[in-house]
Amino acid sequence: MKPGIDGTESLSARIEKKFAGLTPIDLECCIFKVHHQLRRVNENAYEPELLAIGPYHHGKDRLSPMEKHKLNCLQLMLKRRNGSIEIYIEAMRELEKSARRYYAESTDLTEDEFVEMLLLDGCFIIELFCNKAPIFQMDWMRSSLRRDLLLFENQLPFFVLTKLFQMTWFPTEPSGIGYLAFDYLCPSLPFKFNDPGSCDNIKHLLALIHEAICPPRFAGTRKSRKEIEWDGGYRSINCATELREAGIRFRKLEKRNLFDIEFDNGVMKIPQLEIHNETECLIRNLVAYEQYTKNIRSPFITDYVCFMDDLISSPRDVGLLRQRGIILNELGDDEVVSTMFNKLRDNVSESNLGYTEVYKNVKQHCKQPWNFQKAKLRHNYFNSPWALISFLAALFLILQSTVQTGFNIASYFVHKS
């Protein structure tokens, strides 16, 4: 490479040096750090409380107490299997390069450090799922561990878990790790699950849960934006209280997948969503997974978030849905739930729409002349209990006056005859 005119390093040489420092872009990347636009809305939702899994949060001081428990789990496993630790180290060393390719961000961990992390984190998760350590019985810890295992940044390649499960429990049933994961994680999740079946194409635990809660109606391929546009608009409906004014009724849909929302003959049917302390964290990480995952079958979580954000614009909307049994609010404050849904959508890319027919049918219902006039009447004259009372009082006076007039006319003709 030629030097610059003044003898300094040429521009091309400087760029070549920058090339050398780049991390290769790998098509296998599936575990990312959440970008700052999403993170800044609620940073705590992406940060582990107790447990670091994988390299992104590895070595953080506040998470160090769990490292001792990881060692305890490895020791328990070795005693149970009466095996040599060298066998497990070599098994993880064989997976080290493949595992690194799963992480989009580079890490400073050496080969030995990365192998140790895979072994300790993987054995901890297996022992946790098998419920072998007494410390895992404490309710507060189980709740935090379940939460941390479903953070997008806090994932381990699923093939690492499968390998360790084969080596430590059931060599002939590698898919059993999927059922174990379900048994451990499901009690804290407000979803109906499909049978996990084969886990051959599963990348990590969060992806496993996402796949398992995907309803059949969303399981097809993505539609293009052009396919889902209609009536000159892409997506827009009024909030729940305004839809009620237009004569739309809300009803809880029993025993159905959370995402199976229906609209038929003026009735919006929505399965119940249970909202507790960890609901926002879980939904945010599932949305982040959809935002980063290439060729995902359907971003149905993002679609659901956008739909609920449309329905909820104020605590009054939450109150209406709660009264209908559609929202089970364990937080106790409708305003908190309203704010949560209004912020879940911030900085989220909406690339698909799973509720096109629902939106379309709702708008058509609201455009019908009678429904439109009924909504206008309710909004202008029945928007408060006092307005309704005033209307009924006026109606009573009109009826009374009409009856009195009729009586007077009848009396006149009687006397005249």
C-alpha cells in the first residue's frame, strides 16, 4: 500500500486496518443485544435480576452470587453420573465455535472461559429444570429465575442444552428438554401452549416459548404490506370506550389462545390476559425477539401489542375490559396497565398485521348509518350518568305533556257531544 503524500499512512491502509477489526457477520446470529431505542423505554425489562446466562451479562458483580450455585449444580451432576469433568469440557469445546456464532456481539472471553461459561450455564439450567437443588424451591427465587431465563439477551444456544441433557439424563430422548423447559417455565406465563414436539429448529429458550404459543392462524408465512392494506388505510380503530359507544360489545373468549381475537355481529371476543409484575418484561422480550429474527413465521406478539394499544388509550378503556373479564389486572391500577400498553409499542417496527379482518369488520360496523348515528347520540347526549338522567327526565315530561294533551282533547269532544 502506498503511503500518503506527506509520508503518513494512506487512507486505504487505515480502512484496511478497520476491516481487520470487524466481527464477521454470521447468518447464524440469533441472540442480540437490544438496541437503545427499545431499551430506553424500559431498560430494566431487558436486564437480569439474579442470573447471567451467556456472554452479554457474564461477569457482572451484582449477578455473581449465582455463580456459586452454578458450580454446585455442576458438582451435583458429576456426582449423580459418576463421570469425569473432562468429558463435559471436551463436549462443550466441540460446540464452542458454533455457539459463538449465535451471538451477534463479540465477546472478550477466551476459548477456555467461553467453554466454562457454556458448561456452568448449561448444567445450571438442566438441574434447575429437573428441580434437583433445594435452593430452587423458594418461590421468590423461582419467579426471578423464570423471568431471567426468558430475557432476549440472556440466552444459551439450545443445542448446548440438548447435548448436556443427553449426557446427564436421557441420551435417547433429546426432545425431553423441551418438555422439561415447559414444565418449569409455563406456570408463570399467561398463554395457552401448543405441544412442543420436535425441538430440532429451536435456537434458544425464548424462541421455544415463542414457537409454542404461536396460534395456528398465525403460523403461515408473512404477508406483504400491500396484501394487508385495505380501504386506503393500513391500521386504525378507536379505543374500547368509543367502540362501545358505537354499539360494539366486548366479551371474554373462554379457553382459547390469547391471540385468537374475533369480531362477529357487533361483538368483540377477546381471550383473557392476566397482567402481573412480570407481564411487561415478558412481552417486551418476545417483541424484541420478533424484531431481530429473520424469516420469523409471524410477529404475532407485536401484532397483539399494537391491537391492544389501539383498544387502550386511557384507564377507562382498561376498566371496561377488566369489567368484561378480558383483562385480569393483578397490578391493581388501571392507569399502570394503560401506560404499559401505550409504551409497549414505542420504537417497534410494525411489519405485519395479523388482525386485518378484525380491523376491517370493526370499521365497516362503525360506518353503517344506524351505528354511526347511535354512536353520535351516545357521545353527545349519554356521555355521563347526569346526561342520561336529564334525557330520561325530559322524555318523561314530553310523555306526560303528550298524555295530558290527549286527555284534554278527549275531554273536549266528550263534553261537546
